[in-house]
Amino acid sequence: MDQTRFQTVSNATQLHLLDQLEDAFDSSALEELDLNQGILTISTESGTFLLNKHEPSQQLWLASPISGGLHFSFDETEQHWMLPDGTLLYDLLRDELASYGVKVVL
């Protein structure tokens, strides 16, 4: 993937997540929801998730209070961000937020 494609896909992913999480923030299920300089911050009363773009590796890096640091690569065939074991970013984030009582559709 070239740098332009990485920027396009990673930006779209972060904006999609921001949009999908807005209702949870508006209902106070999330304490903070912010996208600033390529870092998406999602805070619950129990912990904070950070999703940032790592340009050198062309990955999205998730810092999670539950699973720690994870590095997601974009699979062009499947059109998903995933871990080497096939775990999808959206599924993992949805499940971990749900464990904190935040129900979202991603």
C-alpha cells in the first residue's frame, strides 16, 4: 500500500469510528471522544483507548486498557484492519467497550 492509500484508509477508519461512537458520547456512556492529530481517544470511566496511525509501518496502533498494545494492518482483500491472527479492529474494540458497559455498533 502506498502512503496516499494508507492515509486515505486510516483517516476514513478513524472518522468512521468517531461518527459511530458519537451517540455513546452524547449519552454519557463515554467520558471523552476526540480525534486530534491522528489520535482517536475513547475514554470510559474504567479506562482509555487510544487509536493512532503509525505511518512507518502503515498500521493502526490500539492502546487498550484490556488487551494492551495491538498493531492492526489493513488487508486489501478483506478491506479490514486486522491482527495477524485475523482479529478485526472493529470487533475487538466493540467487544472491549462492551465489557465496560458501552454498547456500540461499529
